[in-house]
Amino acid sequence: MDELDSAILEHLQRDARTTNRELARKLGIAPSTCLERVRALRNRGVITGYHASVDLRALNRGVQALLSLTIRPLSREVIEGFKSYVAELPEVLSVFVIAGSDDFLVHVAVRDVDQLHAFLMDHLSQRREVVNFRSSVIYQHVNSPVVGPLTDQGQQG
């Protein structure tokens, strides 16, 4: 990953709809070079896809929460089964399998706190493997729109 690759990634993370010609112009390189670099980043798995950011409130999902869950027994089969189950629920945005006192962190977006409560009761408390869960309502969420490589010193470079 060199400086040109990093610059390409930065521009595409800010606006993935940028045309190859426009991206090449911004970077001061030939369009053919730009296209070759972007393809190489995709082929190496650095660029994993393109997406549209959406306003969750516009989708009637005004309340977000992080759910911390503990499951038992801890086995690969139980973890994989629960992960697959919860990832398919329409309220779920992200599922993290984590280390520590909790086993899962689940990010959900729902209409309101009543729907959050119903989700907890209908989808989590009914599961035998779930022995404990806590919910934390998200008041604000700040997302870093551009992620770059870290140097050995832990700083972007």
C-alpha cells in the first residue's frame, strides 16, 4: 500500500460514486493508471464493496441501541447458530462476536423504545442460549468516514 493507493481509498471513501476520470484528475494520474490501481485494490481485497449511506430516521429507525449479550454454553455451534439467527433479524445492523464478560455486541435500529423493548422480549429473552443481556440506547453516533492504514507507530500514514 503506497501513498497513491491511500489517496485513492480516501477519495473513494468520501464519495464512491466518483468516476474513474474524475478520480484520476483529482490525483493527477492517467485514467488508465487509476483504473488499474482501483482494480488491484479490489483484487487484493482492500476494497470490499461500495455502498450508499442512509439516514436511519428516514427509514423509521429513530432509536439505535447496542445490546450486550452473554450466551451459554460457549461452543462453536452455539456461537455460530446464534450469530446467524440474530444477523437475519431486520432490526439488526451489525453483530460482533467479542471477548470479555459478554459474548456478543449487537447494533440495532428500531422505530422507538417500545419496539426496542419488544425486540428484546420477542427475540432475545426467548432464546435458551441467552443467559443475560443489557441494552444501551445510543444518543449520538459519530462515524469516521475515511479509514486509512496505520503505521507501526499507530498513526495514519
